[in-house]
Amino acid sequence: MSGSLYVVATPIGNLEDMTYRAARILGEVDLIAAEDTRHTRKLLNHFQITTPLISYYREKESQRSETLVARMLAGEQVALVSDAGTPGISDPGSILVSKARAAGLAIIPVPGPSAVSAAVSCAGLETGSYLFIGFAPVKSAQRNQLLQSLADSIYPLVFYESPHRIQRFIKSAEQILGDRKLLWAREISKKFEDIHETTLSALAATIADEKIRGELVLVIHPGSPVVPQGESIEEILHWYLANSELSMKDVCKKVSTDMGVSRSDVYQRALVIWDKVNLHD
């Protein structure tokens, strides 16, 4: 009989957040695949769990997945853990889950601590809806492009960010999204937990020269909806060209959706307007 894959959430800080079920599963399986075996060994020692470990970090995902799937097909029970929280959410795990599913293996989630839900629960979101992004791209051009695509979102935006990139991220977010309210959550459930509400501009000034420690969750509230000026399609296209950093393709898509007109028609009109500007330049 084939084994199963248990996707096990582990504490994001305070070890008392470990669930009884997670501890039991980690003690019963044949093998634990860990993002960092040294980190997970400390957790296992705390709960007196002696299950063997195998490393499963991002650079070895494909190779290790083949080995783990073969062992499960042979009947072994395997648990997947990341350094903190739930595997597969901005951490290694998606490749193994996909290959296990393709092999017909049972995939069993063992829920528990989550930095996303912990931060959102403190943000006071009235609707309860949000858009989880995870880590933004490292390169500034790709990061700015992502933020621009999210500028008109009606949902709060939830990001993960690392301490050595947080200043650059906040600067980009303020420039592209404007000054918005946000929740800053750092070192959740740890000794130096820091959760407070602020704004992008205030945070940018506060952390400009500060050395930040610990990974963060940022919940950025929606901005005021942008209402383009103009009545005709041409007037609205001119407004976007002068007042927005959206690409022509994205402008056409938005205008088509907002006005309920053919995207190809909007595109043809936009081509004329953009070409005139390029010729003038």
C-alpha cells in the first residue's frame, strides 16, 4: 500500500503554537522532509521527536521530490515542513505536492500557524477579503511592474518581505501606490513581536536608516479609486497616457472593461494616440 504526504504547519515563532496533531504526525511518519534540517532538528528535540530528517530546500526540490515520491510509493509516510508556518506558501513544497498528486498519492494538510492569517487578523479588514501576493520580485523593474498592476485593486494587499529588502520595497510602494494605510507585522509570536498600524510615508521615514531584523508581513489597504477624466474613449485614453504609468495594453484592457466596449476597438484608438506622442517625442 502506498504511503501519504503530510503537509505540516510548524510554529512561526513561539513553540507553544505547535498543535497536538502536528507533533503526533511528525512523531509517527517514517521521514520528515525539511527546508532546513538544522532548524527543524531544534523543533523536534523540543518535542522529543526522533523521526529521521531529509533536506528539502528550494535548490533541490526537483531532485528530492523524485526520491520522496518513490519512497511514498513504496509505502513510507512522509511529512513536509518548512522553517516556519505552512510549506508551499512562499516556501518550498509546491513541486513535491504536484508530483505526489500526479503519482496518485494522498496529500493530507495538517494546518497550524500562518503569518498571513496572524497579520490579517490584526488588520481590522471590514470585508475580510484580501489579496495575498507573497514576496515581491527582487529586481526593481519587476517589483515596480507588479505594484503598478495592483495599484487599482479594491482589496488589501498582503506581502511578505525580508529585512534587507524592506526599505526598497516601501519606497517603491509609496511611489507607485501613493501614501496608504498599512499594518506592519514583524517577528510574529516571537519575543520582539512588533505589530502596528502606520502609513507608507511614515514607515519609509521611520526605517530609512534603521537596520531591520526579522521577516515581515505587510497589509496595505486599498487606495482611493482612480477616476479618469473624460467622456469619450479618446479623452479617457489621453488622460491615462498623461496621468498613469500603466502600459498601453493594460490601459486598453481597463478602458474596455470599465466602458463595456470592444477591446480591439479601444486598442486601435490607443495605437493612434500613443503613436502621435512617440512621433512628437
